Amino acid sequence: MKALMNRTKKLSFLIFFIVTLMGCNSKKKGSIKETQKETSQNALSAVIDSINLEINNGAYGLIDRFMVIRNDALLADFKYDQDYETIVQKYDTTNHQYNFNSTDWHPYYKESELHTLQSVTKSITSILFGIALDLNEDYNVDNKAMPLVDNKDIEIEDLRKQNITIEDLLTMRSGLQWNEETDHNDTTNDCFRLESSDNWIDYVLSKPIDTIPGTKFVYNGGGTVLLGKIIRTITGKRIDDWAEEKLFEPLGITNYYWKETPDGEIDTEGGLYLKAEDLAKIGSLFLNKGKWNGKQIVSESWVTTSTSPLLKNVKPQWQSVTGYGYQWWIPEYTNNGKSKIYSANGYGGQYLMIAPEYNLIIVFNGWNINDEPEKSTYRVLQNRIIPALKTK
């Protein structure tokens, strides 16, 4: 009996020891995770502070705003004051909406908080196109574009041009002859010529075909102009009215400006102005797969396709292997085509960058148009912020 009692005591002690050990290990694991999280957060904060210091010291040129949002929490929001009135004095400052050294128009709209987005506008145009297709089942990306442009002034005789699809326009593979690689003020630059013309639709449609549509990526803002016109055909509304109803109002974006072209259309390739906070809302919408406050604003499938590298390595001269989706850039993606980072990029340093794996949104506004800075904010997410989050 005594032996049995001793064995029972030993067994009870062994069970107690194992349970205690498991508890200790559990606490230890939790402690390790918390420590790792704290270490990562401290490393991220240090990197953000370092970037802010370098911006203040001029390494990134003329920066107006820098925001970092993670897990719906605002981790950083820096505003920088630049004396643009003095900076632009050595340039032509004629008051015109497409003179980028006119301080009435750039980088802020008439001394407001509305900052030019330039080609970030293209990505928002894509969202609005997705909503249009979501709500109009008679249309899809395989539709021929020319019948939907609804322009009776120019007869489309080239059969290749008639074969351009909506998806060709979305992925910059229209086949239209287009030069947007030179400096914007170069008079041979088609974007410069477009913005100087009286009828933007006619200008784009007058361009000849030099490549079979759907085969080659050529960056072309004119194609995005056609997308804006097609949205009007599909919805019966000009894109600014469509945006107000279907995107801006649901997201609580009440203050914005959108340039109007001489022919009464809206500049869908680069004319939108938003506050940085509202641009961040666009990032949050996409990070949540098209939902805002539980409501599906644009379909999840459109978000996924838009931000997938449908085209690979479209800019081999850039530092990273960059893909392209539906008017969205993919600065980093895996071998199986999963986007690690996607971004909306705009002239002068406008960036909305999203890293889904880290639930992370970065917003940059800047105006580096006359001088190239020592460092580019385009590389900040890949080279500085994500490595800090990987710190163990």
C-alpha cells in the first residue's frame, strides 16, 4: 500500500512537472513572439525616423508628404514645407494647368491641400473602370475598344486599330505609336503634345499603329484617355460624376479636383488631385480586396487582376524586375506571379505603395521635376521599410 502511495505521489509530481514545463514553454514562446514583434516595431520606427531625417536633409529632393500605415494604424505622417514660389522662379511660371512650374497648379491646387497625383490618376481610372464593368454585365475586357470610343470625327480604317481591346488599353499594349519616354517638356513627347492639343480623343485616335495590339508594352497615357471615354459610353456618365457616385462618396472623399480637357472630357491620365489622407483610403480599399466598411466597392477579382503581374519585367532598365497589371505597377512579385508589392506611380514622386503580406500602405507626395534627387522614394518600401519588418 505504501509503495502504491509512493508511486501515485511520483506520478502526480511528474504530471505537475510536465504541465508546469509546458506552461513555462508556452509563456516562453509567447514572450519570444512579443519580443520579436517589439524588436521589429522598434527597427521600423528607427528606419522611419531615419528616412524622415534624410528627407529633411534634402537627400530625397522636394518631398511634400510621407505616410506609413500598418494594420490600419497610422505609424508616420510627415508634412514638409517647400518654398515652390522661390524654387520655380528660374523656370517658365506661366499660369496654365499643364505648366508644371505654375504654382497655381503644381504641386498643390491653388494653395489647397489637394496634391497633384499625375499618373496615379491612371490607377484610379482603372478602379472606376472595374466598377463600371462590375455593374454592366454586357461589357468585359475582351470588348473591342474603338466602337466604344464613340468618335465620329475620325474614321478608323486600320483593321489592326479596330482590333484593340479594352484589356490592351488597360495593360498598355494598344499597339499605337507613342513616345512618352523623353522629358515631359520635350516637344516630341506624345504626352506633352496630348496635353497641348485641343481635342485629346482625336489626338490619340490619329496615332498610327506600329505594333500588333496585345503584344508589346509601351507606356501610353493616351490609352488611359480612351478608357475614360469608354467609361462614359458604358455608364452614360462622365468619369468625374461616376467617381463621385461610385468611389469618392462611399469612401468619404469630399474634396478633390480633376482637370478638364479642352474638349470637355476629364484628364484620366494624370489630372486628379487628392489629399494624401484620401489617397491612403484608396490603398486601404485595395488592401481590403475592394471592400470599404464591409461594403464591396469594386469586385475582389478586379483588385486581384489589376494588381497582378500580367506583364513581366516591363521596365528592364529599372533596378527591380517590375510587372504591370491593369494600370498598376508591381515592383516585386514571386516566380508564381503573386504580387509582393503593387503601386500607383506618378510623375514628380507620387507613390501609393501597398505590401499585402505586411498589411502596409506607404504614401509619398513630392515634386521632383527639374532636378534628380540623390535618392528615390520609390525604393524606400523595398530597400528600407520591409527589411526592417523582417528583423528578428
